[in-house]
Amino acid sequence: MSTDRMFNLQRRERLMEELRRHGAVRVKELAQILGVSELTVRRDITALAENNLLTKVHGGATLPTQLGPEPRRQRPAPTRFTIGMVVPSLDYYWPSIVTGARNAAASLGVHIQLRGSSYDPDEDRRQITRLIESQQVQGLLLAPSLEGDGVDEMIGWIGNLPVPTILVERQTPRWTPTLRQLEWVRSDHSLGLEMAVRHLHQHGHHRIGLVLSKGSPTSAHLARGWALACADLGLPDDMVIRGTVTLDVPGHREIIADLLHRCRRSRTTALIVHGDPDAMSIAQYCAEQGVSIPDDLALVSYDDEVAHLAEPALTAVRPPKGQVGRVAVELMVARLLEGRRRPSQRVLITPELVIRESSTARPPR
């Protein structure tokens, strides 16, 4: 075997490793990881797609799905179960989780009935009830709204549904009357936030700020990780802003201007921002005002949905969205096969820190 051929195989094996980890990969990021040109990555994706090992999409690739070509010499697994899945959004964050769930379902002979909801308990109940009344699902994967005063009532209602239920990117309170019945799988957002703080601290930042998305169920976990990391590193933890500064929010420029004024006054040199649209809005305003990123202000985003599109590309914490969906399906199948003999499980999956230009001048490959 020639040296070039060996290198091609090694590179494509690494590409497939990244794809299996995340469920989807982008050409630009693969080029940085593999240390090759984007053209080389596109050629690798084309070659792997021809062998039905992945599905080409615009700007990258995904694992094979029902929409892509069928793998050669492989018969679809017989359908054993139908699982209902209700998610609060179909256009941000959640598509990767759904893709991970569908990939696992395809390999396990499971059919998923997907329903889109919103961050509203009444709509959650409506969509869940529709799935139950159809009498076609043997289990449910749910991401309900668990904010406000009605949390205990919602948890009690879900715990008494006639089919097994697993919460996705949600968790029950520490103690509930239905403790044994409800399982959950989610990203360890607290640990992800700690990764971001420690990364910035390692690059010389000793005054760091945190911008939390107002109303997001993830915010509580991020705040917990923030407090732990600051305590461990001896950093001040008073620079926390709760609010949304995306481009479509009225007065977002004034909010960002006030934020940057607070940074200058407190000598804050780095910000961690949840999520990508908010971080990109701050980066755009900084560019307009002549604030250099990362020289004047380092930025780390949380979510990594579109952080690579910013200028400069944003370092971001990437929750393991595809893996969350995959594990949720695997847990449900195990529950359906083993019944009550199987102990309840609560699973935390570790995020990944993707280093780009916004937090360090020369990101490692």
C-alpha cells in the first residue's frame, strides 16, 4: 500500500470518528482538525458518500439517514417499537438531537413519531396527549417546559402517563413523588461552562463575565458551573448579565454598549455568552466600535450552532446534541425490552470545547 493511500485511509477514519461523535460535521472545522485544505475534506466526503458511509449535505456531512442512500447489502432492521418524541423547537439546537435519535432508531428497528412544540406547558400537554391518544407509541422522549410554578404538576402528570417516558435535555427536581418512573439524559452544561472559564483563565484572563440567555432552561446549569469554576480558580463571580442581545431585540445596541461599558469599568477582558446569536451580535457591535476580538475582549459562545460563521470565528462550547438523542433512544429501547427490572438511569454527557480565533490568536489544530 502506497504512503499516500495510507494517509488517505487514516484521514478518512478520523473524519468518520468525528462524524460518529457528533452526528454531523462541517467542512471548515474538519479542515482545521485534520490540518488539510477544505478541498481535500470535500473529496474525502465525496468518496465516503459513494460508499454509503455518510450523507453529503451543504457545507459538510451527516450520518446516513432515511433521507439518504441506503447502505449497500444492508436490510433495514424490522420495526420493533414506535417512540413518540416532542421537542420545543425544530429550527435551533434540537435538529441535531433529533438526528442523533433517528440514527439510533434506524439501527435498532425503532420508528420515531416527531412532534414540534414550543416553550409552553399547555402546548407540551397538547402534543403529548395527541401521541398517547393515537395508541401507536410504546414510549415517549420529551423535552417539556419545566419552568415556573407548575413544575411539580407537570412532572406528576408525565410520571403517570401510560407509557415509559425519558426526559431529553431536561431533568426532574432532586426529589419527586414519581422518582422511580422518570429517567433523563442531558448535556452536562455545568461542566461545559467550567471548560470555558478554565480555557479563558489559562490564556491569562482573570476578570471574566457571563451573559446568560433570559428564560432558557440551560441558564441554571450554566450559572452553577460558573460559580464552581470561579470558586475553584479564585475568580470574581459578580459579572453576570441576564438578558438577550440578539439583533432582533429592540434596543440591543444600547444593551451591548452598556455591557461593554461595564466590562471596561470592571477591567473584564473576556465574556462567555449563551448562545451563539447573542455572542455574534456582541462580536458585530465590537467590530463596529473598533473593539478588537480577542485582543481587547475575548469571546466564548455556548451552543456552537452557528458560532463558526462569526467574524472572527467564535470559540464555543458544543453540547453533545447528537449523542444526547442517540442515548435517549438506547435508554428507551432498554426500558421497553427489560421493563421494571431495569434500574432507572439519569445520564450526563460531557460537552466539547471547540477553540477558534475569538479566544486565542492562534488556535491549536
